[in-house]
Amino acid sequence: MKEAKDIYRKIVASVPTDIQAEVNLSFEISDRIDALMKERGLTKKQFADALGRRPSEITKWLSGQHNFTIATLTMLSSFFGQPIITVG
């Protein structure tokens, strides 16, 4: 098992830092949206209906693999009444 962990660590270490940062940010954004949905008690379907989107699109957003546009992030921030991401 230790050997598998060492191989995994080697592979992760070989991923460029900018790609690691992009992946981490994508998951942070999806986690933030999920948390805000839960705060409001929204299901994916309810959230999709409120935004005029399909539930499958919400599923994609929550997967951590969606490439959000600034327009979509702004719309989501407006919907929730708080930022999805902050720039500081």
C-alpha cells in the first residue's frame, strides 16, 4: 500500500502548479455553490427552476469540472446575495 501512495504522490507532484490551482479553484467554487444551496434548502431541481436552467447543468456545476464564465459567477452571486468567489 505504501508503494501505491508513493506512486500517487509522484504523479500528483508532476502536475504543473497552475493546473493544480485551477482544479482546486474549480472544486472550491462548486463546493461554495453547494453550500449556498444547502443554506437555502434548495434541491438541484429547485435551484435549476429558480435560475431557468436544467438540473443537468446544475449537476455539471457541482461536479467541479465546469468552466464558469464571469457572467455566470456574477449571476450566481446576485441570486445568493453574496459572492461565490472573492478577489483580494
